[in-house]
Amino acid sequence: MTYRYEVAVRAEAKLGEGPTWDARGGRLIWVDILGSRVHTYEPGSGRRTVRATEQHVGAAKPRAGGGLVLNLRDGVGLVDPDGAFRWLHHEPVPGRRGNDAAVAPDGSLWAGTMRYDEAPGGGTLARFTGEGAVETVLDDVAVSNGTGWSPDGRLMYYIDSPTRRIDVLEYDGEARVGDRRPLAEIEDGAGFPDGLTVDADGCVWVALWDGGAVRRYTPAGDLDRVIELPTPRPTACAFGGPDLTDLYITTARTGLIAPLPLSGSLLVVPGAGKGLPQPAFAG
């Protein structure tokens, strides 16, 4: 099957990440982590917005009551509908920042961290409730990245990028995970798994950093689709659009000696598949 990508937003993001479809707003939300920017894009009108943050921002997700929840360098913050900012959980750790994050079926935020030097064991994955309660779920990771859930909510998929694995864990519907095992492993020379999304068939789509592609794996771990891209560092993917059939892909230009023209842009593959509605953060 041949896929055709388009340029949704031509940009020069240092480290584009975390595309998320906001169904209520009819817009895609994504971030430039190292540029400290939160972007929105409305495909219906072409309207775009950019919000600067005071520190590096790993992810931005819509809140159930409006506004955004942000996974920042020093913790998790809230942007209210009027634009005001406040901390939900403030926990600065020298040399560490927030990275990818996802909202679970129960409305909790699962936010990852990593050290700037990507040291093994320096990152975490923690669960945040809307009331601000926090629980560390995984405490020995290097680069906490893609997180997502199966359509029935019984499995959680997770990536710690240097392991080159997409892992699958049993999920109890709230805070507990167990029985972690590899779903698939990325072979040498194909890049590192980064962000992921799960489609309506239960398949896992993963962006390959330094692999220049997005792959789809079946629930059994079989590779069945590959989308080749015009830039070596795709970072994450998510389905969006009114019917959740368009696959949006963020990309990065950081670390590239000679960035290609579309490095740092937001790409889209129309009609790539069928996504799942994403819950908003309950806070």
C-alpha cells in the first residue's frame, strides 16, 4: 500500500513532538520541546496559534473543562481556559525534563521524564490525577516516550527509546500495570522507536527517530505497514480530523548537521487508517 504525505504546517521546530487531536476544538495540538512552544492547527480553516512556555515543554493535552495540561521541565502545569497558568505538580530535578505524555482512558495523565544527557535510569513514568495526586509507575527508564492503550483499555503500550522496543503491559484500568513484555523490537539500522498511537484495530503506529518512517504493528507484534518520510527524525504520530482517519506526524531538526527542508514540519497522511477518540485530562 502506498501512502502519500502532505505538509500540514511548514515549520522549523527544533524538536516537534506530541501531536494530539482535540475533537472539541477541531484542532491538532503539538509542541516544540526545545523551542518551548505549544502549537495548534485547525485543518478546516488553516488557522494556527503558537504559545510560548517559560521552559521546555514535553507534551500538551486538552483538559475536560477547557485549557491544556503541560508536561514541563519542572513538573506538570495547567493552562486555564482564560490562558492563566498554574502548577498542578511542581518538582524540579536538576538535569531532568518532561518528555512525552498521554491521557489514559480514566482521564489521568501519564507523563514521562528523561535526563538531558539521556542517562539510563534517569527518567520516570508517573500518573497524575485531576486532583493533583501523583504516583510513579516506572522509575528506571532512560527516555520515556510513546504511551497508549488498546481499544478495550486492558493493555498499555510503552516505549523507553534506547531499548529499541515497543513494550506491552497489562493494565487494570486505573493506576496498575504488570506483565511487561516486548511487543516488537526495532532492528539495528532502522532507528529508535519514539512516539506512538493506537488505532481502532488495536494496531500500534510508531515513529522511528533516525529511521525516517512510521511503522504499524499488529496486536501480535507483526509489522504490516510502513510510511516512508522525507526527513530522518519523525518523533510521534496521532490520528486526527473529523473522522480520525488522517495521521499527523511531528518531526525534528535538532542534531541534524544538514536538516532537510521539511525537518521540523508537521506532516499528515490523509486516510492512513482509523484512530481512536482520545480522552481529555480530567483536571
